[in-house]
Amino acid sequence: MRKTTGAIGGLGAALAMSAALGLGASGTAHAEPATPKSLYPPSALVLTVGYGPDDASSVAVQRAVTLSCQPTPTGTHPAPARACAELRAVNGEFSTLTEATESGRMCTKEWRPVTVTAEGIWDGQRVSYEHTFANNCLKNAAVTQLYEF
Amino acid sequence: MRKTTGAIGGLGAALAMSAALGLGASGTAHAEPATPKSLYPPSALVLTVGYGPDDASSVAVQRAVTLSCQPTPTGTHPAPARACAELRAVNGEFSTLTEATESGRMCTKEWRPVTVTAEGIWDGQRVSYEHTFANNCLKNAAVTQLYEF
């Protein structure tokens, strides 16, 4: 199976393939476990934004959304297609997204920490990511739209 | 502030309020954080089913779905309304759901462990729940439909 690139065309082809594979599997009897496996690795995440520093227990979760990227981008995230494309583009490396900052953005250095988290499954692997921005301006200066909700 | 009930009418009102507050915050200078708070505590979960024993690192995640219960039940879970109703009925006590078993269900005692997990946010609080059934029959004997996907 070829790797999707995050472009919409690639995604469409991947979806068509997933659907075709899914139909094929349900029509045949073979040695699979009683509960059928998915034919693509699941990607299902909960993303949160909260005020507070790194230590998760001290962060008050202000907002939380779901994001699912397989078989189709969906979730309570306001822009699931964009969010999934971003994650595919960096192969699920959440820190790469967080670190890319818009050039020329001016922010104060005030310490009013905003912590973002991503938990769940990306491409079949458990994910537990957390990053603290010193303040909301710096959070908004990140190029990624993953935590814009 | 009145509490929203999860009904569509309540949702509409809550969204309208959020929008109004959001606009107010960006247009005026006061002590609110730049990013408006939600008007209800978020509930956003990733549920997984995998083959393997308790130790999460040894569990191969077979399937994962998202479930969001506020403002309206949604997600890649096949029955979000039912799943959210179950969780509300036990006030988010995941173990209560897992422990309730259909009476008269016969299962072998074969050890072929199936581990279910729930991660994310329930009613504004972080959740990290994991339970291992000795085999898939015992998993299916649980009354809850939370992990039926």
C-alpha cells in the first residue's frame, strides 16, 4: 500500500482502497479472530487545551475535542481534514508541529502558560503528547491549526 | 448561567452564547483569557480494544474510536448516543459499566485476554481507564455497549 502524502487526492485514493478492502474481508471466511481487525491502523485522538504549566494535574482542561483520521477525517475538531493532513505530513510527530512558528510574529514574554495535549492512537500506536506554551500569543504563533479550537 | 441539557435547543443557545462571548472578548480589553472558556465541561474520549493482557505496552490496539458527549453525542463510535447515556448513568464510573454482566451468559475460561481502554476527558476531568477481560466472550458478556465497535 502506498503512503498517503496528506494531499486530498492521496487521501481519496486511500479511502477508496480502505473501503474496497473492508468489503472484501467481510465476505470471506478465514482464520481471523472472532472480532475482525481493522484493515488500516486506527487513528483516534483527544486534543485538549488548558491553562496551567506542564504538570498535567495542575492544568485545568478548558477545551477538548476528538479527532479521527481513518478512514476519513472527522471529529469535534473544527477542521478535521486540515488537522489530519498536518499530522500525516509530519508522520505523527506532534512536536514537529508544535515547534514550527510563524515568522515575524511578535509576542510578549509573559508567563501565563497554556498546555496542549494529544492522547489516544495515531496510526495504531499509543500517543501521549503534552506541550506548554509560555502564553496564548506564543500558542497562536505556532503554524499548526491542530490546537485551534 | 443556565446549564445546557444536551438537547439541540440548549446546544444552539450555548453556541450562540459562546460566539457572543468570544466576540466580546476579542473586541474589549478586560481580564478574561484571550481564548474563551467552554460553557460546559468537555467530554471527549478515545476508546480502544486490543488483544493482550493488562500491561498497556503489550497490547496491540486493534480498534480505536472517538466519543464526544457534549454538546451532543458524536464520534466514530457506532452508537454514540447509547454510549454517552451509559456513561452519564454511572457518572463516568467506567469500572461500574465494565463490571455489569448479562445474567445467564456462558463463557469458557480460556485466557485470551482482551484489553479495553478509555482515555481523554470526561466532564472536564482527565480519564485513563483500562480493563482486561480474560477472553472475548467475557467482554461480550458485559452489559455495556461502550466497547462494542
